[in-house]
Amino acid sequence: MPIYEYRCGKCGSEFEQFRRIGDNDDDLKCPKCGKEKPERKLSATSPGGGSACGCGCGGGSKPSPPKMKIG
Ligand SMILES: [Zn+2]
């Protein structure tokens, strides 16, 4: 069972949670302030494996462009 790291976008506290692959984060809450749906960090163990780069990009061929909103 992989351990994921989460970061609360409200109070900034970081914590770890055991999550099964496929679980969504809807029921997660920040243990400090109780804010729902904390941000999942990508520094946790990768469930896929076989990635050569190990940078968390998923071993894809091309990196995804950053989502920026201009205007
Ligand atoms: Zn919080």
C-alpha cells in the first residue's frame, strides 16, 4: 500500500496517508485545520515502477506543459 504525502492548501501543514491505488482523495481532511481535499504531493512511492527518470513524470515521452492562465 503506497504512502502519499499531502499538503494542506489552507494552513500549509504536510502529512502522510496510506491510500490504495484508485482511491480518490475526497474523504481526506487536513488533520490540523480540517480543510478537505488537500493537495497530493508526487514525492511518494510510485505505484507503477519501471520509470527510468524517477522524476515523477510517469516515464512518459514528453513532459506535460504547465497549466497557465493568461489574461
Ligand atoms: Zn490545514
